[in-house]
Amino acid sequence: MANVTDLQTKYSKLAQEYSKLRAQNQVLKKAVVDEQANSASLKEQLKQRDQSLRKQEQEMDSLSFRNQQLAKRVELLQEELATSEAKGKKGKTKGDSPSQHGLQTQNVFDEDLQKKIEENERLHIQFYEADEQHKRKEAELKVRLSELERGSQEHQTVVEGLTTKYMENTEKLQSDKARLELKVQTLEREAKECRMRTDECQQQLRRCQTELNRQVKQSSSVIQEKVPFNDTKYSDYNSLNVPPHNRRYQLKARDIVGQALSFIQDLVAALLNFHTYTEQRVHIYPLDSSIEPISPLNQKFSQYLHENAAYVRPLEDSFLQLHQSITEDTVTVLETVVKLKSFADHFSSYSCFLQKILPYQLKSLEEESDTPLCTAALTTKNQELQHDMKKVTSLFDKIQNYINLLALPSVQQDGLPQSSTSAVFTQLAAFLHSLHDAIKEMSKHYNQKAALEQELPTVTQKLCTTTECLVGSLGSLTIVTGKIATFFSNNLDFFTSSGYGPKGNAVPLNPLQAEMMLAHKKKAAAYMEAIRKPQPQSVPYKEALSNRRILTSSTESREGLAQQVQQSLEKIARLEQEKEHWLLEAQLGKVRLEKENQRIAELEAQLAAALGGGPNSQTTQNHQDEETGQKTAAKEATLCTSLVGMLCTTPSVEHVGDEESMEQLIKTHYMTRVGELTTHLQISDSKAVHFHSECRALAKRLALAEKSRETLSEDVKSSNQNVTRLQDELTTTKRSYEDQLSMMSDHLCSMNETLSKQREEIDTLKLGSKANAKKNKGR
């Protein structure tokens, strides 16, 4: 249900974002239309400016033409003036009236010419200024026009990119929406199935609860009637009454030790800071080691303080090992907590370290009191601090004694009686409170001493900062010791109570009983795990007895058959050896026969050569050849068919039948016996091969099952990783969409501002162009 609600909320958020994007898309479309209208108006303005430019060029051409005409007229006038002057020189001889008349006309022409020249210069200047102004305005307008065109192109590309991006986002959101709808449907189906399964599981749970209640009642009655074992004569046998494993006690013990570990870590940090800042103060006051060497006593004291980490750090490490040794599957009592001894040893070493540096601390405070600038108030405060340090060191010594007493049962049996354990814990709590009070007093005295030292005229900033750090470390040490004291007092009942113990016996639990308890716990867990698995159906008693008889008879018959198989295998091996022997003998007989046949053939050849080649000799030779062929055939037959052995006597015709029948009977007997043994051997071989193949198949199936299990576990891990990755991607995409929307809205605002500025500039340009046009027309 939670997944469905999450999907619904996500879907509603996506719908809201989609509506926002649509609204922003409409705004962008309006902005694009406005930009297009502005670009069209700018193009029209550009056309108008071109037209005005052409008009001004035409006017400039007309003015230049008028200037040329005036220049020609001036030249003509100058020529006329020159001619008139020449005529005046010629007519000097005439009267005064014509010379005066010429002078008047010349003056008129000179004035007219001077006016024309001045007008021409003024026109030239105005034309030059108008031309320069026109060129300058034209260049400015061209630059402005190029900038506006570039800006419009950039805005157009931005708008196109944003539109494509919005289209992609809308398509992606639509696909996400469809996918999420499918996912919602599947999750709803799964939710329905889960509801049905939960109903079934609840019903099964009710049935299981009723069954378990019945079994608990039955087992409790059996335990009450038969389980307790109390031997009144030998109390050692009562260890068979193994106590039950208290899981709640173990969890609470681990929780309490974890809290104590955090306090120990804070205590270690505070002690390290206190010793370190004390070492820095020794190097600064009463003598600064950077200016002059300090006393040998303070040097030794600084050397010892520099080694504080070797004594303080092991406290945290040993207590961390103690916390790690306490788990849910262990038994936590003083007799079984072995790691407490190492913590006690390290605490004892730290107490010895405090006793070792105590004289140096006292001597250092005495040196501070012996300085000439030390006041009486500082001397009293130093004496109070000496008293506080002695008290703190003695309290640490007493606390380490009690911790060693608590760690003693884990090393020695009967190390600490049960009755004195509660007293030890009570005294330890009282000394922890005393330690808190002593450190609190020492911190108060150090604060007062620091206030008095700041009033001295020779105090330095370095000493002030070191003293403040030292006072701060004492304050943190006071807080930590107070927390430890209150924590120990609040959990004193848990420390003094015995969470484990044999039934009906007040003797504490020993390590043997703890091992037995854990072994019984493992057996019980294995038994409960086996009960959860489906058990095979029980067999009736009579059927079980008959099956037992059949099994015993089958085992006996199997043993007899195994003996017979062993004997037959031995006989087969012996017969195989004899067979090989007789085969060798047969091969030797064949070789001898071949040699005899060769010798007979040589003798016959010699005989035929001695007799000479007549017909009688031919017939006799043929007859002898037939006889020798029959003899050799008989010999070969006896040698070939005889698998048992060779007869040494030469067989006659009468005895050949009896010997052959006897040999045939022996042969058939042994062949049948060998056939039976081979069949038995083949059957046993086939069974062995069958069993071997079955074992190999089972081994392969087991390996495949292991591989499939590993692959399925990897798939489950990968699917979980994919789910987390998809969730992260969803959150990142959501954040990126929100960032993009904010950026786009900011960009639209900036674009609107730029458009408004461009419109204002265009209006000013229009007004300027109109004013220039009016001026040109007036000119």
C-alpha cells in the first residue's frame, strides 16, 4: 500500500510538472511570435532607412551638380572680370565718367562673387558635415542591425532548442506516465495478492499460535513433571540443570556496554587533551622554552606527559574489544567476560602512570609558586590544586582495584563470591561519584587560577590560550565523569542482578555451564529449524518390523552374494591365467608341427630324387602324400580343437573317437562355467557403471543447483541495486527538471527585459531618424 501511495503522489507531482511545462511552453510560443514580429518590423525599418539613404544620395548628387554649375559660373565671372580689367586699362585715356562706371560695375561683380564664394564654402561645409553624419549613422545602424540580427538568430536557436527539449520532455513524461500506470496496475494486482496472502498467513498464524500454545502447555507440564534434576547427595551433578539462554539479558548487556564504550571514548579524548595541554603549559610557564631552557624537573615531567597516549589509548581499544566480544549468541557474566581482564590491566597501567607523574605535578606547581610575580592568592590556588591532584590519583587507584576484583572471576574460579559482587559494584559507583566531585573541584580551582594569572603583567597570549584550552579539557573531563557516574548508578541493579544461574541453585554460572548452555541453544535452534521443514509420514509399527526383517535378510543375502561374486572373480582370474598358458602351449605346438612338415617335405623330396621319376614312384609318391596329408590333418585337428592340452602319445585310429568325446565334454563344461562367470561379471560391471552414472548425474545436478542458487542470489542483488539506482535516477531527474524550469523562467524574464530594451532603442532610433529626415528636408 505504501508503494501505491508513493506512486500516486509521484504521478500527481509529474502531472503538476507537466501542466507547468505546458504553461511555460505557451509563454515561449508567445515570445517566439513577438520576436518574429519584431524582426519583421526591424526589416521594414531597414527598408525605410535604405529609401531615405537613396534620397539623400540623390540630394547629394544634385548638390554636387549645383556646385559644379556655380564653379563654372565663378570661372566665367572671373574671365569677364579679367576682360573688363583689360578694357579698363585701355580706356584710361577717356574721361572720368566711364572709369567710375566701370569701377562701380566691378565692385558689384566682386561683391556678388564674394557672396557666391562664401555660399559655396558654406554649402561645401554643410555637405561634408551631412555626408559624415550620414556615413556615421549608416555605420551605426548597420552595426546595430547586425547585432539585432545576431541576437534574433540566437534567440531563435534558443527557442528552437527549448521547444525540442520541451517536446522531448513531454514525450518522456508521457512514456513515464504510461509506464507508471502499468506499474500501478501491477502493484495493485500484487497488493491484492499480498492481501490474500496476508489473510492466509494470518489464518495460518492463528492456527500456529493455537498449536504452539497447546505444545507449550504440554511441554511445560512435561518439564514440570520430569525435567528438574536435583541431586541431594552430590551437588556437583546439579550442573546438569543448565539455565536457559536469556536473549533479552544479552541484548541489554550489549546495549549497556555500547553506551559505556561511548563514555570511555569521551573520557579518553578528555584525558588526552588534559595531558597534552598540561605539557604545553609546562613549556610556557613559569619559563618559556623558546626563550630560555626550562628546569630539568619540568623537562622530565614534559617527557612523561608526552608518553600519555601509550597509556590512555589502550583503554579505548580494550573496551572496544570487550564490546565486540558481547553478542547475542554469548553468555555475559563476570566468569565468562575474559576481555574485562585486559581492560583492567590497561586501567592499572594508567593508574601507575598517574602515580608516576604526581610528584612532578606537585613540584611544577611549587615552582610556579616560587616565582617572584606569584601572588598569595595564586599560591593558595596552587596548594588547592596539589590537594586535588593527590585526591584524583588516589581515586583512580581505588577504581582500578575494584575493576581488578571484577575481572578476577574470568581468570580464576571462585575468585569473587556472589555475595560480595554487589558490594563491589556499589563501592565502584560511589568512587565514580567521588571522582566526578574531585575533578569538578579541580576544574573550579583551575578556572580561578586562570582568572588570577590573566591579571599578571607578564602573562602572554600564548599562555592565556593554553590555559583556556586546559580549562576546557577539565570541563569536558568533568562532564564525562559525571555521565559515567550517573550511568553506573542508574544501571547498578542490572550489574548486581544475576541474569543466569542453574535452576534451584544459588551458585553462579561457570564457563562449563556457559558452553553447555550455548551448545543446547544451538541444538534447540537446529531442532526448531528441522521442525519447520516438512516431515515424512510415519510408518506403522508392524510394517516397520516387516521392513526390518526384509532389510536384515536382504543384507545377509547381499553379503552372501558379495562373497560368491568375490569367489567367482577369483576363479575367473585363475581360469584366465590357465587360458593364457594353454594358448602359449598351442602356439608352440603349431611351430613344432610346421617344422615337422618341413622336414617331411624335405625327406620326400630326397626320396623322390633317389627313386628317379617312374610311374610307380609317381603313384607311391601320391599315396604317400595322401597318407602324410591325412596324418598332418589329424594332427592339426587334434592340435586345433584341443584347448585343454596336447596328448604326448601318437593317436591311433581306434582311440581317436574316445579322446575327442572326452575332450569335448571337458571343453563344454569349462565353457559353460566360463560363460556363467562372464555373465555374473558383466552384470556386476553394468550395475557398477549404472551406479557410477547415477552418482555423476546427481553430482552434476547438485553443481547445477548450486550454480542456479548463486545466479539467483546475484540476480536478487542486482535487482535490488537496480531498484535503488532507479530511485536515485528518479530523484536526480526530478531535481534536474526543477532546476531547468527555474533556469528557463529566469531566462524568459531576462529575454523579456532584453526585448523591452530593444523596443525602447528601436523607438529612439525611429524618433532620431524622423528628426534627421525633417532636418534634411528643412535644409
